[in-house]
Amino acid sequence: MMHLRKNLLLITFLLISIVTFGQKKVGDTKTGQSSYYANKFHGRKTANGERFNMYAFTCAHRELPFDTYLKVTNLKNKQWVVVRVNDRGPFKSHRILDLSKAAAVKIDMVQDGIANVEIEILYINGEGTKVKEGTSGGSSDAITSKDIKKDKKPKPTTVTTTSTSKNSNYGAPGTYSIWGTSKKIKNGYGIQMASYSDLKKAINAGKTANKKGLTEVYIQSGWSNNKQIYRLLYGDFSQKEAKKNVSKVKSKGYKGAFVKKHL
């Protein structure tokens, strides 16, 4: 009986692993249940630091990296919509996605509340094609060149800080010390503790993290919704080592810490 129970647990673990890690590259697809979230969460911070906007075309996924673009198709009516991952969830194991209300409306699933969907990766980790969020259609419609998203990248700003390097340039994309020195990343992954739209706040937060014993702190300058942002990251690790160090960072008070690829 005990042997049978162990086998069942092993099978369950393998099934969960397949569901969790099944999608990794452009073109990968997966089917499952999707729900949606709306008014109750409108305006709250999402897992990547943005404010949840139920009228935007975004979604929550347990595993896929933030800023992954997905084509989500309602299998009941073949209506589809393109969304961007900016949150974590859903928290019910039998569901694979939580859509914003606007996205749910596009595929006509609001009345049902839950829908069987297929999700296809269009863009992930810098690979693939960014399609404008909210692009939608039916079974006979295809994504065209006019639907491709063109990111606007304003000129990097030069910021004067109190560091030893005057007029330090935290241009995006790039990774810097909290003193403004450009850093060459060797291993590729850090642990994101927070993100800021204000550079001065990011620098001060980095100094605070230093005082808490997190000595290898970086400021990752990047873009989000065409606005320059400053992510506070700890360490330069392999992906495996970064995952091992998340608990250390959380123990310092950064409860929302997660693994983030360096730019």
C-alpha cells in the first residue's frame, strides 16, 4: 500500500512539472482553463511592479517570464486575443491563466467566467515577435504586419548623483552598480527586489540593501510601457544559483523577490 502511495505521489509530481514547465520557447502551446480578474484588483500592484489595469490586455501566469506575449484562444468559439504577462497566478492548480477583464471580453468568456483556452507563446526572453496587446480575431483571422509592436526607445537620460562618478549614465538597457559604474554581467541572473521610476529612490534603496548585508546590489536600467525604470537586483548568478538565493533575499524583508535575467 505504501509503495502504491509513493508511485501515485511521483506521478502527481511529474504531471505538475509537465504543466508548470511545458512552455519555454516561441511557438509552444498549452491548453487548460483560464479565469479572469477585474474590479477587486484594479489599481493594485502586480507581481512585476505595475498597477493592474482591468482595461489593459494583460494576464497572470505562474511561471512564464514577465513581458512574455501570448495568443490566447477560447476553444469554445475560436476567438483569440494577444496579452502580455505582468502578474503571477492563478492560484488554483487546475487553471493555467488569469486574464484581465478586457482580454476576457475580447474572447467572449465573461459570462461563463471560466473558459477552456489554448495559449501560444509569441515572444519570450527576447525571442519572437511582440504583437500589440489587444490584437484579436476569430478562427479565420491571422496576425499581420500592422499588428507588430514597435517599441519606442527615448534617448537615454544622463543623471547627476552624489556618487564618485559625476554625470553617471544609467542608460537603458544596462546594468550598473549603485554608484553608477557600468557592470559586466558574467552569469546572467539576479534576484529582483523592487523596481522604481525614480533613479534616486532606486539608488537609496540599493544603499539600504547594502546595510542589510546584500552587498552585491545592481541597478538594472530598462524600459516598461515606454518609460525608463530602474530595477534593484541582487547578485550575478546562474539561473540555478539565483533560485537558491531567493529565500536569502526574502529573509532580508524583500518578500516579493524573484529571479530576474540581467540585461
